Amino acid sequence: MALDTGIALPNSIVTATDLARMRLELERVNETMLQNRLREPKKTAGPPRVSQRLEQLFDLAGVKLTHEGDREQILKELNHLQKTAPKIKLSFATDPSDEFLAKIIGWFRQNIHPQVLMTVGLQPSIAAGFVMRTPSKYFDCSMRKHLNDHKGMLAEALQAAPEVKA
């Protein structure tokens, strides 16, 4: 794991906020480990309890949470990612589940960039599908856009449909 190649992010870390939480949690772990070492220098206390996301991050990086150098390296990586990771914004009509977001971020990390971060927004007017924004592109894959693009065909279909009497 080196700064030039970056670390692999688990799919449970989806947003920049998730990344910031990992940084804060790791800083707290560092502080707790330092305090334990200062209080009882002869004892080697284990690390404090950490979130599953942080455990996944260390497992993917192939390093140990108990090693100070490894923690410092991961912290440097997280600080670097906070500034440089590619970011996309996806808007949905309804709030997507965590499992759904993990699948989407997994696809983006496999096919676009291994460290991409996503911001999720809600935009009920899209009806179905999604809208994606990057710093330089906009993709509207919503039902609203599809219907707007095919207004003529929809109007023809409605005119050709038999009239329903109430």
C-alpha cells in the first residue's frame, strides 16, 4: 500500500462523509492507543473497538490496526483521498437502500475508478431512474427525461387508444 497507488475502499464507504467519519474514527483510535501506552507503558493494550467499515478498510489494505505505522499510513491515504478522490452525484426519486448503494459504488470502483466517492440526492420529480452529475458531465437517465423526449409518440399512442367511458 503506497500513496502513489492509493488504497482500496470497501463498498461500505460510499460518500465523502463516510470517508471523513473513517478519518475521525482512526484519529480517535490513534489517540486512545497513545493514551493507553502512556498510562501503562509496560502493558500492550489492544486497539479499542472500531466500526466494521474501519475493519474492512484495514483488511483490504492488508495492514494491522495495532501497528502505529500502518495506522499513520492509512490516515495519510484517507487525508489524500478526501482531497483528490473523484466524486459523482447520483439523484434518485426515492432514498436508495444501503445494499443498493454498495452495489452501485462497487460497479463504479470496478469500472470507472477504484476510489470514486458518491453523493446521493433525492429528486422525486424524476419518477424513476436516476440523474448523474460529475464535475464535467450530466447524465439524465430518468423516466421524466424519457417521457419528455418521446412526447410525440406518447401523444400519438394516447390519441390512438380507444376512448374509455366512465
